[in-house]
Amino acid sequence: MRELLRDKIYVRYWLAVVTSFLGDGIARIAVLFVAADLTDAPALFIAAVVVAQMLPSGVLGAFIGPLVDRLSPRVLLVGADLARVVIVLVMITAVNSAWLLLVLIFLEGLGKAVFETARMAAIPKVVGGHSIPVAIALFQSTVQTLNLIGPLIGGLLIALTGVRLSLVVNALTFAVSAILLGSIAVLKEATVTAAGPGQYWSSLRTGVTGVLSIRSLRLVAWAMIPVMLAIGLFTTNVNTQLLTEFELPAFEFGLTQAMLGGGAIIGAIFGPVLVQRYSLIGLLAGAVGLFAVSLVVLWPIDHNWPGGGVTVVAGWCALAGLGMSLVQVPVANILLRDLPEELRGRGIALLNSVMVNFVIIGVLVGGVVASEIGVAASIVLTGVALVPAALVLGAKSRTRQPGMDDERRQWRVTR
């Protein structure tokens, strides 16, 4: 990791991503703060805000892939940042209009979807001869850290300067990111594809068939459906469990949230070590199994509450964060390892779209399930439902897979 951080090109890229993600965190907390006071039904509107932020990646994410494969990463990354500068500045005039704010949130989410797909696809260009697993781990640990401090900084800005000035700072973070990314020459070159200017739909179609022709990617796509549903349901119900079932006061609630993020950071940091020791499919099986266990162990904690106190709950949150984070490590490495370069943008966009869509479904279903069977029971049963996925992945990791080079060649021949 030290060698990577001595690479000036990578450091510029890393700082740009850090700044852009910091802007995302500030925007998220500012919008939620406004949403809480903007309508007579704040809970429903906040839910609509969360869905609007995620919907572009889910519904439109797959359609971004052909653009990522045909345009230079620098154009897409800088363009996404500059577009979000404009959108966030317009938000300043929309803080009193619920529906206009919701539209702008959707557009900001679309900019993030473009940025994320292009960022992921550009990693091999930026990393060069360095280790891709180490680069992925550094990005993931950085993102998890920013998920902790971004909302905190956003909250402080709102408290000290108000919502409007915090949005101005938010716009500046995107502008700084655009300047840094625009200075990186290695991002100038686009991935060359067979599709011409008028062949967008053909490019999209060959992207789908190309991804589905690679066995490891098919396995990841199917395996991640129950995992993403579980993450969505857990995301919806964990706060309800902490606030209404355990009735944690503000400080202890903040502590458990920090432990959830801390577990995720640990998973991202130790991911490269595990990647070197285990097969990626085997590591994915273990990560899914760990996440399943972390959900199931809520059962004795809930039944014995308040036995063990907040220490046990904080440990449970850290374990759940670790499981969710470790799931992402092998998935990201499989995508960058097995996708041919000319298919990388479309493959990342397609699989990310599938995963985000099922997270959204999990978020929407989570509240309904919890109201029917109880919050703790919904989380525990979600963990039980993940066990078959972990077992199938474990069995697949023991079977001999065809070489990735053979599958890539086969895709190019039949394209």
C-alpha cells in the first residue's frame, strides 16, 4: 500500500475520489435534514429521498456502461463532477420545494452513478503495474471512513453555517474533484470497442451477452441477489432495532453506528490479505456466511436484552459491518479480474445495476416484513435465508473453473 501511495498519479486520483465522496456525504445529510421539515409526512419523504438517491444506479446504471466503454474516463468523471456542481447549487434555491428537491436528488444520484461506474472501470488504468486488490482495499477503506465522517462534517456545517452554505461547500468539493481528475493524463484514453457512433443498443446488447458468457460473473450475479436483498433489509431495520427495540440514547446510538462503520473499515483493510490466501469465490462464500452469522446472532442478543448492555450491541454492529464489507472485496476483484478490458464499463454497470436494484427492493420490503413478524425476527430470518447462498458458493469454489483467458477468447470469437 505504501508503494501505491508514493505514486503521484494514483494519489491525485485517490484525493479526487475522497473529495467527491466527501461531497456525497455532505449532500446526503443536508438533503435529509431539509426533508425532515419540508412535508407533513417526513418519514415517507425521507424514504423517497433515499430511493431517489439509489434509483439512478439501479434503473439507469446498465445504460451507462456503453458510454464508459466508448468515452474516456476523464470526460465522464469530470463531467459527472461538474454536473453535480450545478445540481447542488440549484438545490440552494429548492430547499422550500419538496418535489423540485426530489428531482434534483435524482439527478445528483444519476451523476454519482456515472462517476462510480467510470471510477471503477478506470482503476486498472490508474493503478498500472501496482496491485489491483490493494488499490480496491484502499478505496473501500477510504469510502467506509468517509461514510462515517462525511455526514459528521455535513452536520457540523449545517449547525455552523446553515443548509445553504453547506450546499455551497458541497459544490466546491465536486469542483475540486473535477480539477484533480482533469489533470490526470492517463484517464484521457478511452477503451476501444467495436461499436460505432450509431451502435449504442448493439453495444449494450453485446455487453449483456458478454457478461453472461463468463461463468464467474454469472455466479456472482446470481449469488449477489439474496445478499443485496439482505443488505437492503438490514439497512432498513438495523436503525429501528437500535432505536425502538433496544431504545438506545443518542450517544450510544452514535457509538453503534460508528462500530458498524468500523467493522466495514476493518474488512476493507484486511481484504487484500484474504485475497492472497483464498480463491475469490471461496472468499465470497466465507464473507456471505459471516454476514449471515452476524444477522442470526441478533436472536440471543435481543432475547437477553439488556443483558450485556451496549457493549454486546456494539460488537454485533461491528460484526455485521465486517461481513458486509468483506462481501464487497471478492466481488470487486472478480469484476476487474475477469471482465475483458473492452467489456469492463458495461460489465461493471450491469452487475452494479442488478445489485443496487435488489438493495432497493430489500429496503422497500424490509419495513413491511418487520411490521408483520417483528424487527429482530426479520433480521434473523434474513441471516438464515443467506446460508444456502453461502453453501452453494462454497461448493462452487471447490470445483475446477475454466480458465478466464479461455472464456474471454470465447466471448471475443462469438461476439
